[in-house]
Amino acid sequence: MQHSRLRKARRLMTPEIADRLLESLRPTRHLLTRALADIPIGGEEYRQIDPVVQEIDGLAEILIGDVTHYHQKGHFIPVLNKGHGGG
């Protein structure tokens, strides 16, 4: 039945809602990845946190077709008063 296959492939979420959802998950994913950097690889916390990050990335791939969605808009620290301080 080709009709049922087409129904499964159809997106149920609008691009606007998908974008809002992914943006709301951005701070959570950021905190989780920061936690991963500070805990031992393979430890209990790591084994619980890592799959959550993977699932968030997988959701981005499903919703917008881009598993690297969060990698493209990385956080940055602005340089203030770049011309001051001499050096």
C-alpha cells in the first residue's frame, strides 16, 4: 500500500513549530554537553546523559534534516573592549 507509506513520510509539524522546539532544546543540550566534558567517560552519569544528547540531535535530523543543527550555531564569548588593555 503506497498510500500508507506516503502518510508516514509526511511531516506532521510545521517548520515554525519545529524551529521553536529545537531552539527551546538548545540550552538543555548545551548544559548536557558541558556536563559530559566534566565527567568521566563511561561513568554512570555519562551513560545517562550521552544518549539524551544523541536523541536531541536525532530529533533535529528528523524535524529539519540536519543532525548538525546545534553545531552550526555554536555559542561564542564576545570580545569586549578589544582595543583596550594594550598588549
